[in-house]
Amino acid sequence: MTAFADLCLLTRIALGTEADPAAAIRAARLDPDATILLAFQHRVAAFLGRLTHDPAAAPLLPATLFDAFSLAEEANGARNAMIREQLAETLARLNAAGIVPIVLKGGARLVDGTFTLSERFMEDLDLLIPEPQITEAMAILEAAGYAPFGDESRLAEEHHHLPALWHDEWPVGLEIHRIVTHDWYPALLSASGIFEHASPVAFGGATARIASPSDSLLHLVVHAQVNHKRLLSGSVLLSEVVEFAMLARRHGMADVIAADAEARAGGVGLGFATFAHVCERSVGTPPLPRVSRMARGLGHRTLWQQEHPWAQRSGEALAFVAEHALSLRHRPSVRRRFPGRFGERAFYQSRWREIRRILAR
């Protein structure tokens, strides 16, 4: 078995979808160093801290794996406690002005309790705010000490979120969203539709909104497959697979099927079905009732590429070209700015950084 196969095995055990965990661990020839590295790359090391509390699995884990997962769980729990405070304070500031945002992605999981505090790694906090209130929300956050940092301020005017805002006292940036996906999918996950189906939730003395289960599932997949071009590149992040599995278990297959239908209606049915098939094959989520041959084939391609990392380069190069072509086609501000970018040093630095990332695999 490869390191990726081992990581999927451990993830299934943590999720409770592996039929005989003890026998599977005994049969596996785990490479602790490779597995630890991959677990952090896929952002599931903290989630795999579950294994250290499992009376059947914990005694069978190599000591190096046990210690790494335990440390990741502890450190991520401390970090997420700070992020929880940051979110509660931010919501309170916005609520005082009558603004009740929808908390997206990782922040939503903090609010709804899908994961324990330590299990999900978070890069930032994403808040969807009604467009008429965005200017006021940005002013409130800037008055509280938040400010954009570095290249973030150069996002296209049509980008689905504003430049990330950072604060010296808090661990993550805030991304204020006007929509949740690229603007060339106007019928998909409209902000008005998400707000219509969202529910208010009390959190840390403040009030937030949480997207409906089907919208949460669909946004998770669209963010991975469309925003991050994983369908094109044939890549996958196991943290997203784990979140899909946890949400599907929490809410049931009816909401997964509803999200699949919405994806088909919005033009991203292939991406959703491919992702669901990857989840089924890698961590044992229940299968979708309908998965096309194309989606199955793309799902197999994604998993094959994880076993052969060298093969990911061509897919990432394709995604890189497609992303820039679509941006030029659909975003007037990018077209206006693009010719002048050839005279900016930052343009070449950014492109070279992206190329090196692809070639480094």
C-alpha cells in the first residue's frame, strides 16, 4: 500500500467506516514518516487524533504516529479556541450594526458542532454578507484593526470575496463574501438563495446564520471542484472528503441527493458526482444513486493520481491555464488590468511561484 492508501485507511477508521479496524492496521505496513507528512498536507492530522482515543486502534498505532496525531489534535484545539473567540467577537461587532452574516466552511463547523473543537484545521473565517451591508461591514472591521495584507489587495473586482482582512491579535484572516463561487456560475448558490434557506444560530453571545444542509454540502464541493479547480487538476484534499462524510452522516443522504440535484441544475453536476465518487472509494461514504461513467472515470483518475504524484503536474498545469483563461473571459476588471501587469514585478513573482509549486510535486 502507498502512503495515500494508508492515510485513507486511517481516515476510514477515524470515521468508523472500516469494517475491521484492528485487522486492517495489523495488515498494513504503515510508514509513519510518510503518513505523517501526507496527513499534514491533507489537513487531517488533527482529525486523526481521534485514533489516539480509540481503544481498538490506539494500541496498534506506531508510537511516532500516535504522538504526531496527538500533538496535532492538541495544537489545533488550542488554535481553534482562539479562532472561536475571534469569530464570536467579529459577530458581536457586526450584530451591533444589525448585520447577521452566514458563516461559511470551517467557521460554520465551529458553530454547528459537526466536528469537535480540535478536529478541523482552519485557514480563515469566511462570512457571507448581503451586498448592501458589505461596505458598512468592512468599515466596522477596519475600525476594529483589520486590514488587507500583501497581494490580497489585488483581487479582481468581480472575485467572490473581498481581499482578506488580518488583525495582529488574531490567528486567521477574515474573508467577506458577496457570493460563494465564481461569478460565471450565476445560477449556482446565489447569495439570495442561501440567505433564504439559512437558519439563525446563537454563538458565543452573538447571532450567526448557517446555510441549509444541502447548500452546505454543495458549497463544500463547489469550493473544491470549481473554485480550486480540483475537477480539472485531478487533485483531492482529504480534509474536504472528511467534511463531506461528516456532513452527510449528520444530515442524511436526502440532503446529499438534494445537493446533487442542485449541482446538476447549476451546471456542476459532473464535479459533484466525481467528488462524491472519490469520497465513496476513499473513505466509504454511501454512494450517490446516479453516477455517470464519466464521473466514475474522473474519480478513478483522481485517486490514481494520488498514488502517482508525478502525474498530478499535467492536471495542475491544465487547471492553472483554465483558471486564468476563464478569469480573462468573464472579468472585465482583469482584462483592463492585464496588459499593465506585464510591467509589474509582482506579476512575474506570482507566476513563478505558481509554476514552482506545480513542478515541485
